[in-house]
Amino acid sequence: MSGWLSRAKGAFGGREAEISPEPIEIACPCGRKVEATRRRDFQRVLCKNCGEPFFLLPLDVYPRPVMKVRKVKPPKPDLKTKSAAGSKSTSAKSDPQAATAPARPGIDLRKDLSVVGSRVLRQFTPLRLMVLSLLAVIGLTGWWQWTRAARSGAEFEFKTANDAGQVAIQKKDFVEAAQQFSRAANAVDLLRRHDVPAEQARQRFRQLTAINSQLNRSLIELLKAAKTRREQDAIAAVESEFTSLYAGHWIVLQSEVTPPSAPSNSGADRVWEQRVVFDGETLVLTGAMSIFAKVSATPPPPAAPDENAAPDAPPQTTITLNDLGQREVLFAAQVESLKWNAEQSAWVLTLRSSSGFLWTDYDLLLATGFQPDELRTEAQLRALLLEQGRWIGAIE
């Protein structure tokens, strides 16, 4: 279709444009090709083999447009870019390693921190600061009111529970007394009190708990039964039976311990051990009793004579050290396990270390079945319990 512009001009100018013939081939369904020439008018062509008719369109005066590809010129480099590129090419030529390794972008941490800080500061607007201050004041006021109400309620709870516990002790109702002194101990724990009345409430709760859960068999009975079962080769049965029936029960003991050089509140465990022999069978009682760290080696100074005391009242007794430098103590602890030690040929009764405490109340001591005798008179027991109360801060 070359020369279409001249043909178009000729058509508009009133003369016919020169048209070159356009041969064409059409594929017939019969497999033959029909050859024809496209003309100015419509025409109908027949296949010479099968007679299939074909319809041909006339020639198109105007050719199809051709899309032109636009060439984009690269931007002209800046002078600074040229100089930087020149310096980079120079350095690349001088240093081959620099030419191969890409340059890392620099990080300005100070600038980044300043940007982050400015963003954070923009969040604290004056209105927001005012709202936060108001909420803080409201929260602190509510917390102070709640703490004040809780302390006031705890003070009232301590007074009422302590009085009710004293009444229950006088009635020998140790279960009710333990419940009341449990309330009193919880109240002073909430108040964080460590004065003498607070320590007395805690001490009475511990002693009443030991009375209500005391071991219902004596050590001699346990040792006698264990000896019989051991002779029957039933050591494992003795150990499991003791754990299931007696573990966690309380026992009140008297022993001699070596006091530290000075009373300590550090709570360091002091391993205690005592041997009991009955009918040829040995029982070793042991436990890490941290409460023994409060035992004092110095006896208290003698008290001044009381002018109001009765003339027949027994004189006050002072507990001193024995020849081995030991002091007598009365304490309670929970039993934990009973095991047979083949090396020592003895039964080992282990006490729970976290449960041990020094006894301080004489009347509650009598409720455990611990009675004065020729070796420990009532005066000696009272003096010992009084001194132990001073050691733990339960007596002034």
C-alpha cells in the first residue's frame, strides 16, 4: 500500500488514484487454495474444485497507521555528580576491593534519637498532662482511702478476734481459739505489726494449731511398734504407714541445744539431733531448726524483788548453761518421715524444719500432756517459757 497519500490526493482532486493489485490466497475447506486479486469493488470468488463461494472486501484506500517509538534522552548529570563519580572511579581504580564492595549507607543515631524523642514529646500535650495528673491524684487518693479503711478494719479485727480467742482458751475450746487467733494473726500480718501483742497473737495461733493436730501416739509407742514390724521384715510398711498416718502432726519436745555466740534473726538452719533408746531400739530425732538461732547464751539479769508478791510465792528461777555449754529448750515441730538407717541401726524421725517454734505458754503446754516432774519443776518450766518468750519478742 505504498503511495497511499498520492492516491488520496487524487481521489479528493477528482481523478482516480493509481491502485496496485493485491493478490490474496484463501484456504478452502476442501483443502485447496483459492487464488484471487482484491479489487476496488466487492467480488465473489468460487473454488474451482468444490465450488465453495467466498466473499472478498474491496481495497482499502488508507493504510494502517504505524506506531513510532519515541526515544528518551538520558538526563544530563550534575557537576557534583560528575565529580563524585570521577572520584569514585579514581578510588575504584586505585583500590580494587573498594570497587567490588558496595558502600553501606551511613546511620546517624543521634539524629534518629532526636526524631523519636520529638515524636514522643509531641504526644504529651498540656491537656493530656493535665488529664494524667488528675487521674494520678484520683488513684492515689482512692488507694490511700482503701488502705486506711483496710488498716482500720484490721485493727478492729485483731482486737475482737484476740478477745474471743482468750475467752475460748478459758473454756478449753482450743479449736475455736485457734480459729480466732488465726484471724488475729492475719490482721497483724496485714498491719505489718511486730510488737509484743502482735507476736503473742501469732505465738498463740501456732501453739493452738500444734495442740489440735498433736501426734496421738508417744515416741515410745511408735518405737515399740516399729521394732516389732522390723523383726517381721516389714520396714517399708512401717515407713509408708507412718507417712500416711502421722506426717504433718505436731510433737512437743524438750532438748538441750548449743546456743550461738549471739542471738541471730538470719534464719540459718541449725541441724538438731537427739537420740532416744528404748528396749534396745534406737530412735534418732533430727531436723534443721532455724528457730534455735534465737537461743541466747546469756541468762537474763535477775529481776528486782516484787514487794506485792505473796510471801509464799516461789522465787524466780534462772535457766543457766549446763556443763557442756548447752541450754534447755522446749519447742514444737511437725513430724515428716520415719526411715530405717541400716548404717546406724536406728530409726530416723525427721522433723519439718519450717514448722519449728519455741513454746512460750505454760497453760497451753499442760494441754499437750507435758507435765512438770522432779527434773523440771513448775517454776523451772515457767522460767524457761518466759525466757523463750523474750527471745522471740512475745514477752517484754
